[in-house]
Amino acid sequence: MESASIPPMNEMDNFPMVYNYHFLNADLALVAESLIDPYHINHVHNKSIKTLLGNLYQEKVNFNLEVNDTNLTGWYERQFDASIWEKIYFGFQKKVKTHFGFWFPHTSKLDIYFRKRRMIIYEHFYQIDENTISMLQITLWDKIFNEFPLQIIAKPFMLQIQ
């Protein structure tokens, strides 16, 4: 049996979080590949979060990668082409630094650093049957939506990201 590792999830001790489950009629390898592909936000989520997490327009992204036997981690920068309201809330920075990780074969992490705020999304996925995968999505918030009860704002927001 091959060994697998899980990511350190230290943020879960300090940040408020919401979680939800998704059941997808999809191929496990394609979902895993999509979750670590930074361009997927522009295509998969273009009707929900649109520009909130930033966009990748340049042909070549400057990835900073670290790869070992059980995971790959790194970071890159995204253009922050948000609406005026999103910029007022999240900051007027031109780029958003995005850390990511993938722990083979089951867990991904997206860690978005806004100027004074941070959002972290962990996704754990596994095959249920020949056609279905289950994905647990845990979203942690640092100084995001803390003016409101988290479950009222955050849970519906994360459910629309699909």
C-alpha cells in the first residue's frame, strides 16, 4: 500500500469555518487535476465568484513550486479584477497572492491572501462508486464576513461557488 499524507491544517484551530459536501458525477483524476489548476477558477466558477479570487490572464504563470514524494505546494499571483464593492472590502491591491497544495491522492488546499483578509479552502475527495466522487469542502475565513454570523453569509456563499 502506498503511503499518503494529509496537510497540516493549523488554521482550523484559529479561524471560523464552514463546510459542505458535494457529490459529483465525475472522474476522480480530472477533479483532482482541476483543483490544482489555477485556471479552473476562470472557467468553472465564472458564473458564481467571477473575479473575487482574482484572474489569470497572462499566458505564462510564474509558479513557485515545491514537490516531494507525497505532495506539491507552491504559490503564484493572480490579477485582482474585482468589482468596486469587492475592492472596498478586500482591498485595492493589484494582485492576490495564492498559495496552493495537493496531497496525493485526496486533498487540495487553496489559500488566498488579500491585503488584510485571508480565505482558505480545503477539499478532500474520494471515489464513492464507478461514476461518483464525494468532496468535502472546508472553508476558513480570517477577517472575512466577521461582521455577520458566519453561517448566514458564508455557507450560502460557498454553496454558490460550485
